[in-house]
Amino acid sequence: MLNSKEILEIAVRAADSKRAEDIVALDVRKVSLLADYFVVLQGTSKRQMDAILEEIADQEEQAGVAVRRVEGKNSAKWVLIDLGDVVVNIFNPEERAYYNLEKLWANAGSVDVTKWIEAE
């Protein structure tokens, strides 16, 4: 069984493979009972957001991780993927700026995901 950091890495790598933008991972273990990590990222279109969602779900399932719930799948604004200890938020740029989850969870530490993201 994978630990939450391994689940996080799979999600980040999968999102990056579909050219997700501005991927941020927050370590919320000390500030939330909901999850260990929140991932916030964006896609530039509904098509790209759908591709990111499908890639994350596929990669996690291949690794034996249950995708517990997906909220907002038909939305072009915000999709949430519940992977248990990791929650992934896929936004369009406008919704991301509006909700500003990074500010909301400012007490959480950030996780360095640069080693999981391909250089441009």
C-alpha cells in the first residue's frame, strides 16, 4: 500500500504529463483532518482539465490507489479528486484566482514538487 507522499507524487507527475500549470502541493497534516496533502493546479480549457483528471485517475488506479470521489467532473471551473489522504483540485485560471486555496491554507507547509515536474 502506498503512503500519502507516494500518492501525491503520482498525482503531480500525472498532472504534469498533461501540461497542468502552476502545480502547488500543500502539506496540510498539521492544519486539517481532511487529508495529508492538497494539490492545487490549473488547466487552460475544459478539455485539458478533463485530460488531467483522467490521467491522474488512471495513474492512481494503476498504482492500486482508490479514487474515492470526483466532484465537478462536468464543470469547466473546478474539479476535485478525492484520493483519501491526497485531495487534488483542478481549476481554470479564473476560479483558481477567485478561491485562492493557497491563501486559505496559508498555515500549511508547501511541498517541493520540482523534482516531479519535467522542465519546459
